[in-house]
Amino acid sequence: MKAIYYIFLVPVCLSAACGGNQAEKAAPQGLPEKPAVKLITLKLEPVSNKLNLTGEIIPFDRANIYARTPGYVKEVKVDIGSKVSKGQILCILDAPELKAAQAQSQSNSMGTKSKYESSRSTYLRLLKAAQTPGAVADNELEIARNQMRTDSSVYQASRSAALATGAMQDYLVIRSPFNGVVTERNVFKGDFVDNTGKTLLFRVEDNSSLRVDVAVPEVYNSTILKDNEASFTVSANPGQLFKAKLARKSDAIDPQTRSETWELTFPNTNGLLKPGMFAQIVFPVSRPKEGFLVPFKAVVTTQERKFVIRVENGKTKWVDVKTGFTGKEKTEISGDLKPGDQLVAQANEELKEGTTVQVK
């Protein structure tokens, strides 16, 4: 008996074998998505800032007092902290050699005066006698006149020398040049001092009014100080606010620090502040003209440049800028910009120039 075999064919169709790849390739590709950005509109507005700087308090007047003639300290009449008035004696020097020189000078002056008076008397007698024709020779009268003139010159010179020596005596009395306080004393009774400027005798300062010197950066040179007034604090009086008026500017930029010195004046009526203190000063300054202020994130800073991204006709453009005043939330910028320009609010380097964007 013969065996009968049946073969059943089962059709199998796999998706990969049925043209799946061709279907994917045939699917349409979508266009690249445009970056969505938020824009800000530039407008001119007042630009102001509060500038915090450190200044030094110095006296209104300060005098370093040295001896103008050598001598020994005979008497000291003041000490540090002594309040003095203009012309008040600070100390007295003693110089025996100067006294001897003055006596000698006065003696010389008296001798030359006597000689001058004698020659003058001789000349006047001869001049009177010469009125009689032939009584006095013309040559004799001329000699007497020249002698009188010579003696007169010698007398005037000796008199001037005596006055100068007398003036040197005044240098032995050291006086205060103005009203103030003695802040330094470096001599004691019996000390020898000279007039070479090596020994500082006293330092006198007028602290009734004070100056506050501040180095203001060059970028703030053309700014305007509101009401010409600034407030400041000192560590010695925490919590107490002082106000000072702007008195003057140096009108020059220091090449070392690139800053200009501004000087404020403060009436130290109660004597609360002392020269040498440091003041923490707040300057409310503003630009004379309006400018552009933008958020910090609108400015991109790299090693090569600093720029903002302007959107023109839907495309980005990098615009180089310089920054100025910096506030709590915004910074001042300047460059090839004008009112109405649209800038990206949160700019970055990845948003390349020429990119088409859409506005949020």
C-alpha cells in the first residue's frame, strides 16, 4: 500500500519584506523648526546709577612746621591735641650764635652810619664853600661827593644786613599759621633742630571743615551728581549717615588709576569725624543725555567681543556694544543702535547671525 504525503504551503508575509523601508523613505520630511525668542524694544530713557566708592577724609588745612634757623629748643608750649589759634606760639628756640651775629650786625651798621654822616657833613661844607669862586677846587668837591655816595651805599647795605639778622631772631619763635589743632609733635626741651627740613617740629591741622577726596573712574567723568551732594558713612560711627557737598574736581585723569579726583566738603561742626578716616560714599549720578538700558541677559560677552542680537525682518544680526552703568536689573549699552530696534531678550552665542526666528 502506498503512503500518501500532503504538503501544505502557508503564505507568510513580513512587514520588512513587504516594502516597509520603501514606505518610510516615501514619508515626507518636515521643515526645521524656527527658534522662538522673546524680544525687547529699545527706547531712550534717563540713565542713572548709585556709585559706591571709598574716599579719604583729610583736613581743610594742614601745615608741617619746620625750623627756619638752627637752634636748641628752649621751651615747648603745646602738645598733641592742643587747640591753637593763628599766631599762637608753639615753641621757642635758642641760638646764641644768632644773637652774637645780630649784635655784630648792629655794631657794623652803627659804624657805617657814623662814617656816612661824617662824609656827608664834609661834602655839604665844601658845597657851601664852593659858592665862593676859587675857594674849593672842582676836583676836591667831586671827590667829597663820591665818598659820601660810597659811604651811603655801605651804610644802607649794613642796615639791611642788620634788619635781616633781626628777622632771623623772629624765626626762633615758632607760631601756628592758622586756627587748628596740633596733631603731631616731635621735639622736646633741649633738642637741637636745624633748618634742613629733616626734623618735623609740629603738624597743625584745621579740622573745623574737612575734605573728602574720592577717585572717580573715568567712565563717570561726564556724569551729573544730583544736587551736587553725596552721602557717606564711616566705620567709627556705624548707622550714622553724613552728607557732603561736591566742591571741586581735579579736571584731569590720573594715568595710573584712570580716575579723576572729586573733592567734597563737610562742615565738621561737632568734631565727629577725624582726618585719616575712610568714608564709604554713595554718589547718585546720571548721564547728561538719555540712553539705552537692557536686561543683563540681552548682552552676550565672549573673549572676542560683547554684543546684542537684533532681529531684522525675522533674522538675527549681531551688533557690537559697549556697556556703561550697571544697575540691579539692567545695564547701559551703546553702539550701532537706535530707538525702536528689536533685541533678543535672552541672547546667547548659539543663536547664530542670520538665523530665522519666530517671536514668542
